[in-house]
Amino acid sequence: MADKKDVNFDSSRQAMDCLQEMSNLLNTGLDAETLSICVRLCEQGVNPEALAAVITELRREVNSIRAEDSN
């Protein structure tokens, strides 16, 4: 019989796999580790819309810095 801990791990793994697939379909550009961090932040009460806005702004800043460096 499967241990409850194993069942919980399998359920968590399946949920993360499903979230990663949805992330890929939506072309979010989030890798598994980043997506996992975002999920944990949301579980801790971080507003998902605010988190998305921060990620978007960080990407904008990174792209801006890269553009400046290439000039």
C-alpha cells in the first residue's frame, strides 16, 4: 500500500506537471523552478496579479539592460 507521504508527493508532482504544461501552452517563459517559486509565493498569500506585474517589469528591465549592453 502506498504511503500517504508518497501519495501527497505524487499529487504535488502531478499538479506541478500540469501547471508547467499550462505555462508552456500560454508561453509564459517560466521554467519549472521559477514556476514552483511563484506557486509557493501564491500559497503564502502573495497576490498573483501583483506577482505577474513584478515578473513582467523585471523582464522589461532585463531586456532594456541587454539592449543597452549591445550598443
